[in-house]
Amino acid sequence: MAYGCGFGCGVDMFYIGDGEWKCPKCGRVFPFGEPEDDDDDVDEMLSVYDAALIWLSNGMDEDYTFGYTEDELRDALE
């Protein structure tokens, strides 16, 4: 399950741990609780291109790689 940012950012938030979710666009953190363990989420994986855009917009911070390597993210931006 994904939560959308309630401040009009138009993006899905990502789970950062301890029951908290963060908006990759505005950076706000919300306490929505633990994510549901759902195998259907495989279809909702973030594409390498979308992950690269978020990673770049966050100063290439390693916390925003979404499971991709930095090389994969750089290649997606080329």
C-alpha cells in the first residue's frame, strides 16, 4: 500500500521506518504506521528512471537509491 502526500505534491510517499512515511517531493514525514506485507506491490516498483529523478532531486543522497546502484541511476539519467 502506498500513501500519497496530503499537501498536493502528487507523488507517493515511501516508508522510512518506525511507522513513518516521507514525501520525496516536499520532505514531510507522516506517521501512517507499518506498511502492509503485500506481494502485489511487485507491480508498483519504482522505475529506475523515476528513482533516478528522485535521487537527483535529493542531492544524490544514498538514502534515495530505492535499491538501485548509483551507476544504474546515473545511466538512467543519460
